[in-house]
Amino acid sequence: MQYSMSQHGIVLLAVWQIWAAAEGATECNEERATNMLQLEFTRMKTRDEVCGHLLVEECDPEAYYTCSNNCRFHSNGRDCFRPLPDILAEHADPTGAEFDGYCYFNWTANWLTYNGAILDFEQAAIESILNLRDSSYSGLSSGPLITYRFEGVENLTTHLDMDHYLYDDLYAYSLGFLQGQGLEPAWMKNTSLWVALSKQRCEEIQAKYNFTKDELILSEWLDRNIVLAVMTGCSTEWPHPWNGSANPAINEMAGWRSSTDCKPVTHREYAKHYYVKCLLGHRNSAADMAYSNSRACLLDGNHIAHFSECPYAPDVDF
Ligand SMILES: *[C@@H]1O[C@H](CO)[C@@H](O)[C@H](O)[C@H]1NC(C)=O
Ligand SMILES: *[C@@H]1O[C@H](CO)[C@@H](O)[C@H](O)[C@H]1NC(C)=O
Ligand SMILES: *[C@@H]1O[C@H](CO)[C@@H](O)[C@H](O)[C@H]1NC(C)=O
Ligand SMILES: *[C@@H]1O[C@H](CO)[C@@H](O)[C@H](O)[C@H]1NC(C)=O
Ligand SMILES: *[C@@H]1O[C@H](CO)[C@@H](O)[C@H](O)[C@H]1NC(C)=O
């Protein structure tokens, strides 16, 4: 299995073997999504670096997962290992401008890159959705119907039209970001409102979970993403395409021994994943919320549907 970038983090592409074969390989150009970023990479190098950046032009081959933790090779890498609240305090701007962690930690993973200030959340969501589309997309509701086993909900189902839906759908449900859970897509058009709504969600999360600053360390968060993916596989009834990781260290962290002896993902895990995005800037957490809200909805009977099956669909021919 191969995981690649997504708006919230990694997703799986179904080529497990590539991972094993690429154990010694250091480049991250095995995936379409990354290939695209590599082009971007070449183009951007000619400009002045205004953000954090890589010190060597490759992904760290020792990361748990391909291109998912380049802290050792990063201009702000030292700060990957310190609590994010401390870093935010040090970068407090007298004008009140928010710290943009996607800029500061640009390219610490191939799914944490700075692509300019986000001005239009609807458009940003469309771009994220299209970036993830590839030939594995089987068409609306043509993928297998799968059922989650998740805290506090019974018979939550979705069609797995692409592998990354497994993580993205449950993550969005857990955070309450699906259409039908209270968040109106129309509000996306009002940028400041959308950012404020994300900020409010961030505050609710922290009020509920009280993450300590020692729990909020970027490098650990980067490594945890693939772990959450494996745990999400444990929260899903078979058949589905995720069967642990080819890397024993990841399975160890995820508590995965087999599909029947594994650790399911929790609301708290997803909330923490989101909360770090909040610390990386509310425009970034708002963009994640826009992606989650644009692509899927919760229908009667706890079924998660997508795009044209939903009250709102982005204005693109999906
Ligand atoms: C982000 O990092 C990449 C990789 O090092 C670099 O090429 C790019 O210029 C950086 N972007 C900005 C806006 O600094
Ligand atoms: C969940 O589905 C099972 C099997 O179809 C059914 O027996 C059960 O009543 C459902 N539970 C709820 C809460 O809908
Ligand atoms: C956008 O939302 C803000 C509240 O955050 C509100 O004050 C403002 O009037 C809204 N703008 C428009 C154009 O609706
Ligand atoms: C978090 O802290 C608040 C206020 O101190 C407290 O009311 C709440 O119960 C705490 N929650 C957890 C999960 O510890
Ligand atoms: C998952 O992987 C294990 C070990 O590689 C294998 O024995 C098992 O059959 C796989 N299960 C499924 C459902 O693919």
C-alpha cells in the first residue's frame, strides 16, 4: 500500500509493494501527487525562499513514511521537536498577523507545503479534491460500501470510491465537518466567517481534550498521520483495502497486529490531528474544514455520501 498526500494528511494508494521495494529509495517521486509537487518544487526554487524550506533536495529516507517527515533536512527543523505553543509565542506578531505554520514548516512533509495565502476556500477545496483524483477513481458510489465501527455511532457507512475516502470520511464525520452535521457550505464564501468558525471549533477541541504542550510537537504529529491511517483501517469492517502497514514500526505505533487484533482510531486522535492544523494557522485549519465539508455529507441512516449526492457540490464536473 502506498499513502500519498491529502488535505488533512496522507491517504492510501493501493500499491503496497512499491513501499517495500522503495525501502532504500530516497526520492518521493513514486506517486502522481508527489510528481506534481516536484514540478512545483523546481519552479519555486528559482524564487526567493520566503518560507521554511528543505536544506537538501530530497525527502528524508529515514522517515517512517515516504516524504512524511523531513524535519532533519529543514531550515526550521529544530522547531519540529519543540512544543508548537512555545514557537507560536516566540513568533507573536505585534500587528496581530497570525503565524502561518504551513509557511514556517513548508515541505516538512509533502502534504505540508506552502502554496501562497489561501483566499478562496471553495476554490482551495476544489483543488484539493482534484489533486487527489487519479485513475483509481471508480465513479460516484461505485466503490464498495463499507461500515465503520467508531465510538458513539452505529452503522456509519460510505462508498469507497477512492481509498483515501476511508480516512477522510471518518475524519470529517468525527470533527462534525460533513454537510448535514451543522456546517453550511454557503458560509465558505465569507472567508472571515469560515476562519472564525474553524477557530471556534479549535477552541472547542482544546476545551474538551486539554492537549498539553508536550503533546503538540510537529515531528511527532507528522509521524502520527500514517499511524492514524492504520488505526482508521482498524475502525472499518472488512472488506476494505487497508491492511496495516508494510513497516513494522508503524504497525507497532498503531497497535496493529492483524485486522482482528488492532487498535481503532478515536475522536481524540482525529481532534488532535485537526488541532495541530489550528496551531499552524486558522486559515490552514479552515481550508481543511472546507475540503471536508465540500466533498461529503451525512444522510439519513448514517450514510456518508459524496458530491452530487449531497445538498451542495463544488462547481466542478466530478
Ligand atoms: C518551500 O520549500 C521548498 C522546498 O525546499 C522550496 O523549494 C520553496 O521555495 C519553499 N517555498 C517558499 C514559499 O519559500
Ligand atoms: C445497524 O444495522 C444492523 C444490521 O443491519 C441492525 O440490526 C441495527 O438495528 C442497526 N442499528 C441502528 C442503530 O440502526
Ligand atoms: C462575513 O461574516 C462576518 C462575521 O464573521 C460578518 O460580520 C460579515 O458581515 C459577513 N460578510 C458578508 C459579506 O456577509
Ligand atoms: C479540560 O480542562 C477543563 C478546564 O480546566 C475541564 O473542565 C475539563 O474537564 C478538562 N477535560 C479533560 C478531558 O481533561
Ligand atoms: C492482511 O495481511 C496479513 C499479513 O500480511 C495477511 O495474512 C491477511 O490475509 C491480510 N488480510 C486481508 C483481508 O487482506
